[in-house]
Amino acid sequence: MKKALGAVVAALAAVLLVSSLALAAMDQKFSVGTRWKTFDLTGDKNFTGTITSGTVDEQSQWYPTNFNMQYLFCPYGGLTLDYDRFGATMQQDGKLNWDTLTLGVTARLPLEKLRLVPYAVLGLTYNSPSFDENNWWRYGWNSPSDFDKAAASQPVGSDPNQWMSTGRIRNMKTDSAFGWVYGLGADFFITKNIALNADVRWNKASTDVSYTIDTDDNSHSNLLTRQFSYDLDTVSYALGVRFYF
């Protein structure tokens, strides 16, 4: 018990010592950081055909997907630049991934005694989505089980091009799109140059999608074309760290 109490006291003393160094961090002008996040799609999740809202699952990663930079004109505001990656599994058909670049402005309220800097951010986003089709869907099979049975019946080392195609090819083309984002967050300084970061953001964007089915031969005749838009709206909750210089 005494050893445990001593360890707690030592840990608290270390925290107080480190935190005392953070009071001078409010005048740093440049920072870089990274965040771990979870997110929800907040727009219409119905994609196309059988890919309805109940079959679309957001992909939250265990590793950081956000990398950010910040330049402050003064303690109360500046510019931000963020990169982030989002993804969603579309039933068993494939995955929709999109990279987002954000150029924003931030307004800050330094609270030196609390070593805390709450902030708000507003920005313009550029979103680059892509649809990564699973083979069974791309090559025109009716279901994953049909594709798996056909694959299992092939001799070892056989050429997939000899059996994979059903005579038709499905394609899903997504266009890049601009959007906008707003959010709230806070930096808590644990040293002069290191801050823990909490951030909540609402992203608003949509992509134009072209869905086609073509014959898988030299003619590549079009069998079906469908145009629609898909919401990339999200709300994300993130924790991270920032390094100030």
C-alpha cells in the first residue's frame, strides 16, 4: 500500500512539474500534430441498388489518419492546414475511401492559468473519393458465394482472367468535390511545446457518381449508366497531440 501511494505521489509530482512548464507555451506561433478519430456519416447513406443505409459501415482506424499544421498570426487566431482520410464499407460490394484536404481559419481563446486554449475552426475542403470494388462485384457475379465457388473449383495456378469475367464489367467512378467544415476543439498544454488536442468537426460535401455496366469484350458496349450524388457529410470526434515551435 505504501509503495502504491508513493508511486501515485511521484506521478502527481511529475505531472505538476511538467505542467508548470506549459505556461510559457501560449506565444508559440507554429504547430504540427496528428489525431486519432472516430466518425459517423450524417448525410443520406443510401448508395445505389442494394447498398442501402443499413449496409454502409463507417471505417474508423486504430492508427492516426489526421495530420495538421497551424500558423498563428497572434495568440487569438491563424491559419490551419489538415489532411484526413475517411472510409466506408459498402455492403460486400467494395469500399468507398476519400482523402480530404482542409484550409481553414481558427479563432482561439488562450486561458493561461488553466494551460488551456479552446478554439473554433472554419474551412474549405477538397475531397478526393474512390470506390475500390471487390472482384465478384466488378466482374459481374451475382453474389460473393457464386464467385467463391467458381474460384474454389479452379486448378491451382490457373489464370484468373480465364474464368473471372462473366461477360460484363461494373464500374463506379467518383468525382472530386469541394466542401466546407466547421468545428470546435481545445489544446491542453502539458509542456511548453506539447499539447494534448481534442477536436470535433462537421464536414459537408458530396460526390457525383457514375455507375456503369459494360460488356467485357472488344466492343465494351454500354449496358447501363446511372448518375447520382452521394453525401460525404460526417461528424468526427478526435484526440491527438500537437507540437508547438
